[in-house]
Amino acid sequence: MSTGSYNFETLNDAGFQTERLRQQAQAVRGIEAGILRSAGIQCGNDVLELGCGPGFVTDLLAELAPEGSLYAVEPSPTLLAQVKDNVRNKPARGLFPIQAYGDRLPIPDSSIDFSYARFVLQHIPHPDTVVSEIHRVMRPGGHFCAVDSDDGLVVFYPEDPRVSQVLRTAQTTQEDKGGDRFIGRKLPNMMTKAGFVNVKSRILALTSSELPFAVLFNILLGYKASLLGDAIDIKQLFQDLSEQVASGRQLVAGGVFIVTGEKL
């Protein structure tokens, strides 16, 4: 399996992208903890994190399941090497970084209580295969939570042609590499087809009046901008929008789908 539309090893702004991931995780940590608790994570769970990156969210999962175990799966060796240093308190039954792809998890059948995929499935060429693989490794009664993007929920008003160009380019580029910027709306059906039951979905809205603009900008445009190269002066775009938001003349908003399901 390929890494699809996200290959950290080939990014020319890897340092920026790692910092973006850290800021993003830190800014929404409280919100994310609430999402995970509502999705069913428990203190003693054996947890699977798909696409753990450098481990910033892994740290939160370890905090929420301190008496369990945590399998952090990531295809990038560079990112995986950072995980243990970024998880402050290891779960009682162990932290296990695993270099693997989501369609062939080196994890036994029916061995996981809680699985989490955060902004991962949008990059994968065949996400339905990955969701089915997650279903395989789940124990009966286990819970799966997927959080992902859908560009249909992105709002910039008044519109800025540079933002429109970033969005169009990102959508086309990811699609060419097997990704899907509109994955969010497709997740409930995908999880149901994989065999999950009690599938529920909701949308979490994030606006420029709720989050610091720098954080929201990185969430909505940070990765997308890396796909454009030098086509747009992203620093100038950030500065212009930041001034507009601060003066109350610009609204920026985005939404993410939160989809949960259980295995019978």
C-alpha cells in the first residue's frame, strides 16, 4: 500500500509540518479528549491509533487509557521514531510503535478495545479496506472513532481567490494521489459496510472567533499549502487574513466529521 496523498518523507517543509501537528494537537486537546470519552475510550482499554504521526495525540490516548496498552501505527519511520519521546506517561501494559500500513495491520483478530483514526482516511487510496481491517482487529463490543475533514464544510467570507486556489489545488492533488478531501461525509456508510453497528456521526464546527486564528489557519490550510509549492505566498495570505479576522471583517470556519461505531 502507498502512503497516498500524505508522505512525510517527501515533504520539503517537514519541520513546519511537525510543528503544525503539535500546535493542532495542543490547541484542540481538551475538545479531543471529550470526543474520545464520548466515543467510548476506557481507562483499561487496549487502544489502536492509526496514523499516529510523531505521537502528539498518542500522548492524549495514553492519558485516557493509562491502565491499558497502546498500539501506535504509522508508515513513516521518521515520525514513528519520535513517538516514545512525545508520550509522557506510557500505558501500564505498554506502548508499541508499529511501522505499518492500515490495510495490513500486524495485530491479531479481536484484540483491540478502542481504535482511533484522526485525519488519516482522507489520505488513503482505499479507505474502505482500512476500515474493514480495523473491524477485524476489534473485540466484540469495541469502539471505533474516525475524525476527518470534508472541504464542503470550509467557509471563508468574504471569499479570497487565493484561498479558493489553495482548496482547489489541494482537492485535485490529493485526488491524483488517491486521497479524498470530501471523505467526512462518506465515513458513516463506509463503517456500516465494514460491519460496524450503532454508527453515529456529528459535525464539529471550528470558527475564527473560537480558536486562535493561527491554529485554525494551520488546521484548514497548513497541509494544503504544502501541496502548492511556491504558487501562492502563504505567509502573505496568513498575514492578510489574520488582519481581516482581527478587525472583524473576515469569518473563517471549518468543520470535521466525527463518526463512531461498535463491533458486535
